[in-house]
Amino acid sequence: MHRAVGPDIQRRDLKPWTVVLLLLLSLTVVVMTIGFLVHFLGSDHKMEYYHGTFRFSDLQVKSNSGQISTYQFKELQEMNENLVDEIFIDSALRKHYIKNTVVTLTSEEDGVKTDVIMVFKFPSTDQRAGREKRIHSILHQRVRNTRALPTNILSVQPEGCGKRVVPLIVNRIMSGDIAAKSAWPWQASLQRDGIHQCGATLISSMWLVTAAHCFKSSANPQQWTVSFGTKINPPLMKRNVRRIIVHERYRSPAREYDIAVVQFSPRVPFTDDVRWICLPKTSTSFRPNSTVYITGFGALFYGGESQNDLREARLKIISNDVCKQPHVYGSDIKFGMFCAGYLEGIYDACRGDSGGPLVAKDLKDTWYLYGIVSWGDNCGQKNKPGVYTDVTYYRNWIASKTGL
Ligand code: ARG
């Protein structure tokens, strides 16, 4: 009886090795999918916060009252933050170091105690325990009496972004007007071997946002400097570039992912002429036709030269529906891009404006960075407005690289 049943069952059931093979196959698919997801969503790296303390015993900062004055606090804070930046930018952890903020300065009998929050990003596969030791020993090599402990602070708030000291008077880059001093304090000029190449936007005391295509010729930080102020020459301030992070999915000549962040040092002080702009939330969307502004040192006409004086132009956001029409840019407008300007032409960005800011203010007169000058057909031509990288689309990417 069971002999009759036997072959029957065998014919319907899968052989054990097929089952094992199928299981293995589906397991591989699952593991690979998870791997891809983790890789592309960028969650294989996590921000980690460490609390460090150190003492300077040779500092005399006490006033008569025994307190550290606001003036001294600012100065010491800046000095210490720059010191910690230098320490980690020059260390083996440079790729993982994001930023630091001095949170308290305490005047003690024999000097000043500094409490600093340091932000790092490590692959989640690494063990946290070993990292504490490394951070501590790097700090300790440069400053005495240090301690580094992990902490669970969620975010360190940047100083008031997006406020400017001059009122908005734009009369109406290509065909733009010369900008007033202090009007666009977040504008920077990125220079390779001392020559202006691109615009960039200050988003904190040491980070800039710009376009990826600016680094097509070289992404070696040693060749690049950044200057601030409304003139390229003489600049108000100049800094050395320390790190250039181009979007890992940017592939020239494709124009998607045209975004990069740049870290320089030492940090710039927050003044009337140099200050950072706010980054929008991921969710913000602007209405077509709303007013925005672009600024840059770029050419005044196609084929022209970069300018020494910063220029500004007022533009309107053009909806994707309009910009994707066949006689405008059709299917060249991809995700993470938007158009701004006028279909009649005239006002537009041009060569040398790339990487620079497209900004708008909210009802409280706080300015936000919405776009990065990316590309366009010619400059100021009819039906060929400027195309900008959509900062809201890449907001999380910026956060993942800068902690901002
Ligand atoms: N890609 C150009 C540059 O390197 C500027 C692009 C903007 N062009 C335009 N027509 N809006 O500076």
C-alpha cells in the first residue's frame, strides 16, 4: 500500500535540495533588498553626540565679579570651537567629524573649564565603545585634562539664520543690479587656484552648499578657497576649503543630484556682512509665481566673464507643468529640479553663478535657501529659464552630511 502511495508523494513534493535552494535564494533577495534600502536611504550612518570637557589652566578670564562676561564668552567660545574643529579635521576621524558647539564655559580657580558637544557620524556596524576612546585620545593629544563621554542630545541649534541687516530694495545677474553691501551675507565665491568658479551659500559658520558640477575639474580641497563679501577683490574674508562632499549619485553630464557641501576652516564669525541662511524643511513647497531672488558673480551675457561685484535679480518660480512643456525643457526637467525666471527671458543666472543661492523670505523676513543655480540653455533666452537644484528635495541629504 505504501509503495503505491510513495512514488505519488515524491512526484508532488519538492526534493529537499530544491527547497534549500529556494530558501537560500529568497533569503539572498531579502538580504540584498535590505542592503540596498539601507545603503540608498543613507541610514547605515548615524549621528552620534559626545560630550567633552577640557580645562585651560593658563587662561585668566575672571572679571571683578568673578563671572565670564558675554564678550569674553563669545570670544572664548569661538576660540574653543575652532580649536576642536582643527583637532578633528586634522585627525584620522576627519571623515566622521561633523561639528562641535561649546555649550558652557565655567570660570574656575585655576582657569576655564569648557564643555563641548561634538557630533560625529559612524557606520552603525561599528562598536560605540571603541569610538569614545578614540575621540578622547585625539582630544587629549592636543589639550590636557580632557574627557569625552557619549551623550544623547538631539540637535544643537545654530545661531539665528536668515536675517539680514539691510532692508530689501531690489529694483527690479544677467541684467541684474549690483547688490548693496550686507544685502546677501550668505553669498560666497568658490575659487580654484584663486580664480572664481562658482557661487556657494553659507548655511553655518563652516559649511556651504553649492552645485556638484562645480567640482567636475577638481574635487581636491587643497586647490579650493572660499571668499565672502560683495566683492571678489578685495574679499572681506577668505578661508581654506577642508572637505568637498559631492552627492554620491551625481554623474556628469547628467544633471540630477547637482548638489555638494563644502567645509572650510577656521569658522567665520557671524557679522552684518557674513552670516548664514536658513535651510527649509523637507515639506515646504512654494507656489508657482512666487517671488524669489538669485545672486552671483557670474557673467552678464552668454560667453561673458565673471564679475567682481555681486549682482542680484528678482525672479518668479515657474511651475513644473509649464517648464516641462516641449518648447521649454520637456523631459529634461527631472526630480529634484525646478525652474525660475521668465519665459520671455532677460533675467537669468549665467556662467559663474552656478552653485549660488536662490532665496526667498517668509512673512517674518527670515530668508531661506530654496534653490542652487544648476543649469540652463544659454542665458536669458526666450523659453529657456534657469534650472535650479531643489534644496527641499535634498534637505535630508544635507543633514546627513553636515548635521544641519
Ligand atoms: N552651469 C552654469 C555655470 O557653471 C550656469 C548655469 C545657469 N544658467 C542659466 N542660464 N540659468 O555657472
